[in-house]
Amino acid sequence: MLHSQTHLRSRPISAGQLRAFEAVARHLNFRAASEELALTQSAVSRQIQAIEEEVGVSLFHRHTRAVELTSAGGVLLRAVSPSLDRIDGAVRQIRQSAGRKNVALTTFASFASMWLIPRLEMFQRDNPDIDIRIDASDVAVDLDISDIDLALRYAPASNVPPTAVRMFGEQITAVISPWLLKSGPKLKKPDDLAHFTLIEAGDSHYTHQEWLTWRRWLDAHASPKLEAKRWLYFNYAYQMVQAALTGQGVVLARLPLIAESLASGDLVEPLPHMRLESPMAYWLVPGPRALARPEVAAFCEWLKGQSALTREAIGDVPDPDTVDHFD
């Protein structure tokens, strides 16, 4: 279906037509789009015909059992998808603000489990009228279009936006359960690790996280040829630390995430003078306009205090221009 230039319209496209177009373009199937939109297939088809009449060109190639986007349809989809996401995010934010006060944040699973969640009870005790929602995922969320207020991210300084606030840096250190250290072979120098199971991230060699590997640590401490008694691999930091807590081996841990376990004596650091610096740091990234809400500002202030305690516990002395400044 092609239209001459004389049929091109200048009036705005209906929002209903745009939603129908986006659903069909995403599914490439009229039936699936109609089920999602709770409309009949004929109603969706009429919406698509109407929007094609408005823009003046075909947006889909129609085949017997499927449809595909035309080049014009692809151009429109790239504009429509983020626009609808922004609208839906704004509506969710408005709905939330009309009810109870709440703060929504995103962070990666290990940080949520090992640092954030154990501390949350203190905030909730002092702020019983504020609900907290945590989205624990390794997938970065676009704060511009989502209903998430804050992101707690793990990245080098070069990979965070100008609005990011540094919470604390990171060192990598070997830790072990006191029970295993007492009952097992001696562990006073790097070469003694040959008598232990070494715990490591299974994907650390493949995700450009070499600073977390035993090989880097051993190279740095003049033991490049050391072979462990055995290896134990996990996907997440909290799994590796849990294995160490139960005496299954020695783990290279991220110091900020195990500072509480060291302080309580649940883990011990047998080689405390052999820490390695990490290129990564932990950052608070507020969403646009999020800090204008008092409950979000209050949560950020609480995070400032908790971050300062962690910096003190791990001996982190950062550039003061990068810390605790929430504009």
C-alpha cells in the first residue's frame, strides 16, 4: 500500500494507533499483538491501516503467515518505543506518588545480598512510612525511562555518568573461615595456598574481570606457577563467600562486601598485607528528578552514612570531590 504525497497528513498520530503499531512491530504477529492489547485482530488491523493512511506509506510487509517491518516502519519504531516507555514510566511514577512513599532502586544481586539488604532494617526502623523496592539484576536499567529512582552500580570511574556519586572503592583479598584455617594446613605465605581449594568466579576470565582472578593475585605475589589442591567455581560473589564461610576453601573476596564478616570473625584474612587494588568502585546514580522527592533524598542521606562506615572499615581514602555530594 503506497500513497502519493497528496495523501500525506500533518495532524498528530493517535496514541492508540502508536500502541497497536509498537505491539505488532515487537511481536511481528497480529494475533499476539491483539492478545497483549486485549483487542480483536480486526481492531488491531484497522489501527495499523489507519496509521499507514496517516503517514502515507506501508509500515509492514504482509505475508501469508507473518509480517515484517518496512524500512519506514523501522524508522517509526525507533521513535515510538522509547517514547511509550517514557510515558509509561511517568504514569507509574505519578501513581506511586499518589499512594505510599516509596523508593525504587536497582543494583546487582551480590551487592544487594551482601551489602545493602543486611543494612536495610536500620533504615526501615527509622523510616517506617517509606517502602523500598529492590530490582536486583546484572542488567543496567535506563533511569531516564524506567520507574527506578536510584542505581547502585559497580564500575570504573570512566564508565559512570557525571551525576554518579562514589560510595567506596575496592580491594581484593584472600579470606578463609577461621575453622578451616585452624584445622587445615598452615597458611602464612602465598605458596601455602597449594594445599587448599581455591574459590573463584567461573566467568571471571571471560567477562574482562581479570582483577578478580587468583592468577592475577598469584602473579602479583611471585607465585605464578602455583597449582591449587582443587578449584571451585561459582557465578556470583555471594555464592563464593558462602562457600568460604562454610569452610570449603579460600576465596578472593571484594573487601567492601565482606567487611562485616571480617569484623565479626566469621571470616579471617590470613594474608592481610597482600591485598590488591581493584579498578572498580561502587557508585550511587540518582535518576532524573528523583532527589526532588523527600523520601528518595532521605534514602540517599542514609546511603551516605552507610558508605562512610564502609570506607572507614576498609581504609578507603578517596578523592573528596567524588564522595557524598548529592546536588
